[in-house]
Amino acid sequence: MSDPAEFRSEVEKQRPYLVRYATLQLRDPDAVQDVVQETLLAALAGESGFGGRSNLRTWLTGILKHKIVDTIRRQSREVAISGDMEGDGSEFDALFEANGHWREHPAAWTDPDSALSQRQFFQVLEECLKKLPMKTARVFMMREHLGSETAEICKEMSVTPTHCWVLLHRARMALQLCLDRNWFGK
Amino acid sequence: MTLTCKEAARMISEGLDRELPADEKLRLRAHLLVCRGCSALRERMEFLRRALRRNTDRDEA
């Protein structure tokens, strides 16, 4: 891709993908527009940084991840995310008896991986993700979508490691319940 | 000291985010050997990780 016009056009073609990626992580459309815009600008201004070493989309996603983390860092400084944005996890208490055993134990899902080839499954998964409290979702998506290490997430979100693990646990509990109700339990 | 399912559920999740201390790992393993519910939960949580990673791969294909 030595032709600058072709490079620009290839970069611009990736915009819908970048928007989708950022939306999963940030939710807020304004913030999404900002990070995608910054990413496109950085890419177009820094064409020499690409050099065709990797897939263009992978390279752009790398830039986008940094922009997303910058945004999260800025937001967690600006607004103290309040308690109601992470829930208190009490909804999971109902799953257990007072003695800590399952009230009704989870059943094994049959061949779950076959769902991974179905577009509809990912739509259900995204709906389930949207139901998570904001902060819980953000921590979970940094961990599983951006692939960040817990230590980095704690730092960016200004939470203790213990609290980080609690939020990740709540996210997983909520998601497995949601998928059970809306996909596997059907 | 055996685990309750509630404790095991927390440790299954935590094990995806950090290396559990050896004693916790051992207690969790013993619990999973006898508890079908928690074994199913572990499979569900491991599946979630695959699904989220696949979602990214799918986009990048």
C-alpha cells in the first residue's frame, strides 16, 4: 500500500469495525465517536508507523485499544463512578442456600462451542453484556475483550485487586445466567 | 476445610484472573470432583472467555 490515497481508503473502510469494537467497550456513543476519530487521525497521520508489518485491522485495533484505555482513565478521574453502577451482587445470593450450597445447581450446557459459529448467539451475548451495571461491564470487557491483565485494570479503574476480582466474578455470574435463560435454556 | 459452592464459585472465577494459592487450588479441585453444579459453572465461565475472544477474532477475520 504505497499509494497514500489507497491507504486512506483502506483505513476508512475499517471505521464500522472500529465503531463496533469501541461500542462494546465504552457504550457512550459520543465517547465512541471520539476514540474512533482519534484512531483514524493517528492512523492517517502516522502512515509510516504501519509499514504493512501486520494486518491493517489488527494495527488499527492496537491504536484503538490505547485510545479506549486513555478514555477510561480520563473518565474514572473525572467522575467518581458511584456504587449503583456496579451493583452489589446481592442478586446472586438467591442462587445459594443459607449453607452456601446451590439452591438449584447449574446444569452443563450441551456442546456450547457450536454456538460460537452462530451470529445470533453473539447478538444475545451483546444484549447480555448491555444488562451489566456500567462499571462491572467495563472491568469485564477490559479483561476479556481488550485482554488486559487485572493489575492494569485495577490501576486504570482505581479499584483494589480484590474488588476487581469481585466485579469480574459478578459479571461472569450474570452473563452465564443470562445466556442460560436466553440461549442455552431454550 | 471443605468449600461451599458459593465459595467455590468465587474461586472458579478468580482462577481465571490470577494464580490461586496452592491450598485454595487444592480445595477447589477436591470440591469440583464431587460437585456437578460447580463443575458446570466452571465450564460455563471458561466458555464465556472463549466466546469473548472469538467475538474479537470473528471481527478481525
